[in-house]
Amino acid sequence: MKHCFFILCALFVAVPLYAGVSPDNGPGRKGNGITVNREKKEPAAKNRSSAEVPARSGQAEKPVSDTDAEIDMLQFPVRDIRARELVLKIKYKRTSLEELKSSYKNWLGSDQENKAVIDLTEKYVKAGSTVTVTPEEWDRLEESNHKISLFLNGGREKPASENRFLKNRKITELSLPVFEIDARYWAWRIAEAKDVTFEQIAGSSLGWVGERSYNARLVSRIEENLKTGNTRKLADWEQKKLDEVSEKISEIVR
């Protein structure tokens, strides 16, 4: 099955460090049980708004520019969500606190605001806090990211071929009709085939393309299926539907 190949890509493709706002979020999520290769392969120098950010050396904080100040205003309301996202990425070994501390000065926005995110992240990590990000919070974070992208592009949407927000919306639209099938497929892979773990799926989901609120709901449903024993192998017609959606998503993320 094509899903077996895609999930290996999803779980083992290297993911760029989080830098402010991930431009094109997505590991090679499945083609969606579907496992198209949803893992993004973006250079680490890219930021939450998809803008190229030149690397800076040294420890001195940069002056706060008008652009930084505007981005800060858009990111401040989601500071706690940004920090909790980073805690999850640390938990699932997609980055480390040390890597984040050495890279945050290359993020969009002011060093002061990004340092505040790092400090909050470190506070959660040292406290051993169990953090989550709800689907509604993922939507708020993506709305902030979208506003930053618009701001940096002069208030204009990027062309559809370059617009990750439009692409993610389309991927979610394609995935919705097979949501339950997809969730059961992965529950079966975890519980019966035993060739992947829930922790691997939860960790890789932080980089899947598609709307992040949808991805969070899918992971929650996979976990629910595992708890209730809803791990039956897919029928041929169900597998066929997943494969069809996988192909369509593959075309979008190519």
C-alpha cells in the first residue's frame, strides 16, 4: 500500500527548526492514512510569515524596527500558544530548548518578543507542565500567521501556487470526507500492524500540512479509537477512498 511508504517519509524526514511562524507547516503527514508526504521541507531560515530571514551572528539584540513592532502586535496575543507549540515540539524531539535559544534572534519580530516566547517555553519545560493546544487555539495561531504574511506582502494575498493558507484550506476540504476512515486507519496501524506508535503520529502531526486545527482533531480521534478499540482494518473500498484523497493532496504539496 502506498500509505506505508508515505508514513515513513512523514516520520523520518528532517523538519526545520521552528522560527517564529512556520511558513508551510507540515511533516509528511500521511497522504492521510492518507499519507501523502505532508512533511514540509523548508529551509530553516524561513519564518512564520514565509519571509526569508537572514541569519544574524552574535548575541546583541537588534533594534526594534517599525516592521518588528507591527509583527509583535500581531504575535503578542498568541505568545502563550507559540510557547506551548514549542513545548510540544521539544516533547516530541522535533527541536530542543538549546536549539531554540540559539535561533530565536533569526525569527521575525523583535528579539524582545521572541525572547519572551523562549522564556515562557523554558518555564513550561522546567515545571514539567503537560501542555496542549486546542483546535481553536491552532486557528488563532494560524490567523496571526496569516495576518503577518499579508502585512509583509503589502496587504495582498500571495498567488494560490505560493499561498500555504489557501493550500492548507484545500487540503482540509479534501480530508474532511475521509476523517473517520483516516483516524481508524492509523488506529489500526498503531494497535494491530504495530509499525508506528501513537507518540510518533502525535509528534509528526506538528508538522503536517493542512489546517492545524483539523490535524489536532484527527490525532484526538486516533487516540479515542485506540481507547475504545475501534481499530478494525479498513475495507478495500475505504482504502481506495484514502488512496484517492492521498493522490489529490500529493498534487497540492508537490
